[in-house]
Amino acid sequence: MSLTIQQIITDAKRLAGKLKDRDDIADNLLTETQAINKKIDAMKQFQEEVEQLNEVANQKPHSQLIANIQKENRHLREIQQENRELKSALEDYQCTLEHIMTKYREHTGNQIYKSRIDFKTIQEERYQYIIEQQSDKIAEMAAVMRQAAELDDNRTLKFEESMAKLKLENQGLRKLLQISKEFNDSVITQEKKVQTE
């Protein structure tokens, strides 16, 4: 029985597909193996750290560790007691402050009632004073604006005069440049004639 080329190609494709699948499986296994290796390394490191801590703990006697823990507990209880005392002092302070503020409000209310100022008259006088001040400021600003306008007009005139002078001077310089070019051109042409002769 002879194999045809078509059968060989089909078998080759099937084998290539199987190889690809196995390659993918191998990649997945390799990735999982690397992850497991990392976990093993982490576990080894954790074990080493635990052993180091155990060595440090074993170096101290248990009675000393218990004494240290009791000392920390006493210190913690002292801090808690201090916090309770501070909280109580704060509550007393707030109560006292509220009492003082109540008395202050009562006193201020009585003083305001006793003084009873005619705010309407004061307000009218103040408005009159403000109006006079504003009118003075407006008059002053108008004078400043007039002066600024005059200065601006003078500057504009001076600027226009200087522009006219500069234009006139520019035209004169252009004419001189033109004459100079014409003179140079005529001199060059005469020199060329002399040289050619």
C-alpha cells in the first residue's frame, strides 16, 4: 500500500497540531513550575525568618519576656488612665467655657440694650459723609483724566511730528543713496570703458 502525498501532508499537519498542543502544555507546565518554585522560595524564606525569631526569643528567658509584656501592659494602663483624665478635664473645660460664654452673651445683651444707639441717624450721617467723599474722589479723578488726556494729546502730537521728521529724513537718505548708486554705476561704467580702450 503506497501513501499519497495528500495523506503525508495531512499526517504532517496533524502531527504539527499535536506538537503545538504539547508545546503549549509544556509552556503551561513551565509557568506553573516557576510559580511553585517561587512559593517554595517564599516558604523557605519565611521558615528562615521564623527560625531567626525563635532563636532571638530563645535567647531571652521566658520570665524576662513575661516581665517585658507585663511592663508594657502597665504602661498601656497608665496611658489609658491618662487619656480618661484628659477626657474628663476636657469636658470640664468645655462646660466652663459654655458657662462663661452664656454670661458674656447676657452681659453684652444688657450693654447693647442700655446703650441703644440711634443707628438710623448715624447711618444717614455716614451716608452723607460717604457721598461727599465719593463726589470729591470723582472730581479728583475727572481732573486727573483731563490732565492725562492733555498729556496723551501732547504725546500724540510729538509722536506724529517725530514720525514726520523721520519720514522726511528717510526720504532724504533714500535720495542720497540713489544718487550714490547712480554715481557709483556711472563711475564703474566709465572705468570699464577706460579699461576696454
